[in-house]
Amino acid sequence: MKTELGPQPLGPARRRVLADEVADAIRDAIVGGEIDLGQRLIEEELASRLGVSRGPVREALVRLGQEGLVHMERHRGATVAQLSLDEVDEIYSLRTALERLAVEWVCRMATDEDFARVGAVLEQFDRLGSPPARAAVAGLDVAFHDAVFHAAHHERLYRAWTGLRSQIFLYLVHRGALRADFATTWRADHEEFLAILKSRKRAQAVRAVEGHIEGTYQRVLQANLDNTAP
């Protein structure tokens, strides 16, 4: 009699796992700057570098396209995203709406265990190097907000957030979205935000998250102006 611990079909499961690993590797290369923004992604080259066939690479690129990190065009293939200001406006307006709803649900639904998981992300900051790398802090920033969305206990809301998560991470690393003094202010800023969530004061939590995201958005706009100035 077959049980859950018995033999499982290996073919499709293996392809999915391999595609996950390939997507992770390409995502890390984009965020880490090994692959430039706007660079064309050629399946054959990626497959050769990663030591895999083209199938998992193709699946990975589709997934990264769904995340917004890669643009897929018919007859032209895939390129790393270079988000225009209009696209940035859309991302941050949507992020504001999603996080506003998230904190409202957190104030209603979160448990002490949920708040402990959010706090555990902050504790990881102390284990970063000194000074902490921008990419490392950006990773914690996304993990913090990811934990907040989990704490809202709203599955559809969480799925909507995952559609923006990688794009936000990219901008935190490459577009100056973190505060210039992030090494000394990031943890304190997020501790204050967590304290507001724990108070379960919805109006105050909404104002806090709106201000938090607006500050990030304004830094992205300023960084874009600085990068395009003659």
C-alpha cells in the first residue's frame, strides 16, 4: 500500500526543484549586480553557466517574469527589468495600498507568535557585518515586511505582495531606496514600526506604514534624478 512516505514520481518534481534553484541563482545574480539591469538573458548561455539544460532556465525566466525582475518579449526573449518611473509609480502606489491593508489586518489578527517572528527578523540585524552590506540590509527589510504580511493572515493579500517583493528588493539594492544612514537607523526605525503594530492602533499603524513607504519612494525618485543628471 502506497503511503505519503512511499515512492513519489521523480520526473516532474525534479524539474520543478531544479527550476527553483535556477531561478534563485539568476535572481541572486541580478540583485548582486553580476547581471546588469537591462541586460539580455540568453537561455543557452545561462544553461551553460549553470550546468543545466535549457528547460529549467526557460521555466525560471518565466517565474522571474511573473516577479517583475525579467521582461519577456515575443521574438526578443528575456531581459532584466529596467523599471521606468511610470512603473515605479505603479509599484509604490500598489505597495502602499497592500501594506495599508496588511497593517489593518495585523492589528486585528496577529498573534504574539506572529509578532515574535517579525521581531526575530530585527534580531538578525545584529549578526550582520559592520558596517552591514546594503544587500544584506535590503534582504532583512524585505523579510521584515514579508513577516508583517504573514501576520495579517490574509492569503490573497500575501500572494499579491509576492508579486512586488523581488522588484522592491531590486530597488532597495540598486536604486538608493534605503536611507543613506541605513547602517545606524534601519533597526530603530523598524523597531518603532513593530511597536506601533503591537499596540494594535489601526490609524496610527496606517499612518506609520504610509510614511515609511513614502520615504522609500522619494529616495527612489531622487536616486533616479541623480543617476540621470548630466
